[in-house]
Amino acid sequence: MNETLRSILSSRSVSSEDGIAHSLHSSISQEEGNFLQEIIRTARPQVSLEVGCAYGISSLFICEALREVNARKHIIIDPNQHSAWKGIGLANLRRAGYADLIDFHEALSYQYLSHLTEERATIDFAFIDGMHTFDYVLVDFFLVDKLLKPGGIVVLDDLLYPSIRSVCRYVLSNLRYTCVDPQSRELVPVIFLPASLPNPPDHPNYAALQKLEQDRIGEGHDATRHWTDHKPF
Ligand SMILES: C[S@@+](CC[C@H](N)C(=O)[O-])C[C@H]1O[C@@H](n2cnc3c(N)ncnc32)[C@H](O)[C@@H]1O
């Protein structure tokens, strides 16, 4: 594991460039980070995108795996990086040696994602962990969908939020996506289904990601807890 990330996870603290320490909060867990890395190692995206950087923990996990697969670029969008997060996410990414890989934008996701659609940019992978209300997440998903290449992957964080489960229900009912394992996780990997493919399991990413899920459940992940606590989607 990258030394910067290891030290943050063991101390549970981060520091700004002027050396002031802050306790770590709002970040994904190590388990989620490992899962994101497994998805990236499996799908080998060239260009990835992330909404919501905070102290940069998910970005550090993502960049570490992107390096291994020789990815070109990781686009990060967060309007509050220098206000709420004191620039610490970006500082961590620089300390970890990923300055050349990231393309950071201090902007609202719906504004910068719209700009990317105007530019006709394309991405292979997206992780959405920004504003967690239904409207924002749906708009993030809508715009990411416009950018995503066929066979691309979108991961939504915080599936415990009813707002995010509602987005998942909407996506799975109305858009050409399929979900690897809708019942068991806080993270939902959904795989883009190009119109030319009649059946999602035909896509090579589908089988590979399902195997990741099955391995995780086999390792003792509680596959039923979230299902029973919350309305399924
Ligand atoms: C839960 S935190 C992200 C945690 C981060 N992914 C990690 O694991 O370290 C949510 C982030 O979303 C950002 N955010 C809030 N509203 C946003 C918006 N409209 N567009 C993009 N990011 C937004 C916040 O500034 C915050 O950094």
C-alpha cells in the first residue's frame, strides 16, 4: 500500500500543508477502498472520474490501482476542497506521488460534468461520492452516463442512504445498466450495458465483477444485513 495512505489509515489523521493535523472523517473504509482497487484491477480503466474528494482517501485508493494498470488520467471534482477540506485531499495526492495522474476541478459536479459532456469527453470508470441527496446523485449519474464508454463501470457509495437506493432503483428500472449484486453492499457496482449487447452477463466485466462479489461474500461479508434493514431496490 502507498506509504501516505498507510500512514493516514493507521493514525486516523491527516495534515494540511502547513502541518496542522485533523482527524480523519467522512472517508470510505479500507474495505471499500480495497474493493474499488479490485474493480480497477479487473476492468483496467484508462480514464476514471470521481465526484467528492474530501481528504482524498478514495482518490488515494483509486490512484494506487490506476497506476498498476497504467491508466492515463483520474478526474476529480469537488467544490469544497480548499474551503471545507483545507486542500488536504490534494496535498495527500501530491505527497503520494499522483500529481501527474490527477486532473482536479474545484467545481460543483453538475457543472463540471456538464462541461465534460460539451467537450465530448469519455471515461471508463466513475466513483460517485459527492452530495448525497437524491437529486444530486441522480444528476451525477445522468451526466456520468453520458460520458461513460460501453462496458464502463459506475460505483455509487453509501448505499445505506435511502436517497441513493432510490437512484439505484431508478437506474435499474429505466436505464441500460445492470447491477452486479444489488442486495449485499454499501457499494454498488453497476455495469454499463451497450445497446448492442442483448444480455448484460455477456459483457466480460460482468462475470469478473460478480466473481469479486462472490469472493467477498465467501470471506464473511454479511450479505443480508443491508437487505433486511432497508427497502431493496
Ligand atoms: C463523503 S465526502 C467524500 C469522501 C471521499 N470520497 C473519501 O473517501 O475520502 C463527500 C464529498 O463530496 C463533496 N461535494 C459536496 N457537494 C458536491 C457537489 N455538488 N459536487 C461535487 N462534490 C461535492 C464534498 O465537498 C465532500 O468532499
